[in-house]
Amino acid sequence: MMKTPVDRLHDSLAKLVAAAKRAKREAADTTLIAVSKTHLAEAIQPVLMAGQRHFGENRVQEAQAKWPALKQHYPDVMLHLIGSLQSNKAAEAVAMFDMIHTLDRPSLAEALAKAMQAQGKSVPCFIQVNTGDEAQKGGVALAALPACLTHAQNLALPVIGLMCVPPVDENPAPHFALLAKLARRHNLKELSMGMSSDAETAVALGATYVRVGSAIFGARG
Ligand SMILES: *Cc1c(COP(=O)(O)O)cnc(C)c1O
């Protein structure tokens, strides 16, 4: 029989539990974010009914279209912004999301701080690090991380951790290990790393959030 998204959610969770066990970590210390970008509310609903509460979206507008209605039935949903954010959408992102994984420049830090202050809402943020120093990739350059972090902290932004998306054609493990080392160096607790293809590797290297899309919802159109 064809597996459903709920079957695949349970498979993904079981793999993460096994990976945590192999790494001698507590499975509860890693949160699976189900990345529902491009998938319609009808596809998301059964996954919510199965008890999944953390979801990731990469666009503010798409989240605004889908999630308010779903949240009426599941008010304890935690929505994660995992896509790049334009500063002029910062206020909407702060209103919509519970965590932002893609803080990657000083101007965005300023826009987010201003929006959080105006809305009286504190949204935990990850600084996205361009661990592969790729030209087209979001994330702060490795050399710019210390200044970016200090700047965000001076704005009283709640920076809780680091996030990365390794280059597609490379072994992700060294990137995850580097991100973990940087988080330790800067005293940050959370690590957002690992996607469908490498979530177990990420757990082995200390991920506290993994972002799993296609392994649960299937290929995106
Ligand atoms: C789409 C996306 C994911 C999920 O990717 P899959 O390979 O489908 O698991 C994770 N993180 C980010 C930043 C993404 O854009």
C-alpha cells in the first residue's frame, strides 16, 4: 500500500529516535519541523491530526494564506520561517511565525527588533550561516558571524541558535560539525540543521531542530 504523509512522519520520527540513540543523545532534544511549503491545507491536516505541531514554511505570504485557518483548530501549532526574509516583510513574519531561522544580515536584525518591539512579541531567531561560503546562498559569511551576532544581541533580539543549509553537492557532515562548533563558541544552545536526506547525520552532530519536507509530504510540484 502507498504510504501516507502520516506513515512517513512516523518513519521519520523513528529514524530520528534511532539516530539519537546511536549518538547517545536524548531523542526529545531534537524537534522535527515538518516542512509544509507548497503543500495545501488538505495535505497538512492529517499530519496535524496525528499530533505533529512544528511546521516550517519558506514564504510569509504562503503561510498567511494557509495557517490562520488551520491554527483555529490547532492553536498550539508552532510555525517556523525557514526561507529568506525581506526586511519589508519583517513585521508580517513576526506576527505570523513562532521562530525565525533565517536571520542573516544587520538590516534584517534591525527590522525584526523594531517589529518585535512594536508588537510586544518575542520571536526566537536563528542566525543562518553560509557554511559553504556559496555566492548565491543565504546566510552570513563565516567571517561576519561574530559581528552579526553581537549586533543582534545589542538590539536585544532573542538569538537562540544557528542554522545552515549545506551545499547540495557536498557531504553535509563537516558543515553540521562546523555549525555545532560555532554555536558552542558563541554559547548558543540551538542548532537548526538537517533536511530529508541528512536529518540523521544532523542528529548525530547535535541538531536540536531538523527540517524535514519531502520525506513526509512527498516531492514538491
Ligand atoms: C525546503 C527546505 C527544507 C526541507 O527540505 P526537504 O529536502 O524537502 O526535506 C529544509 N530547510 C530549508 C531551508 C528548506 O528551504
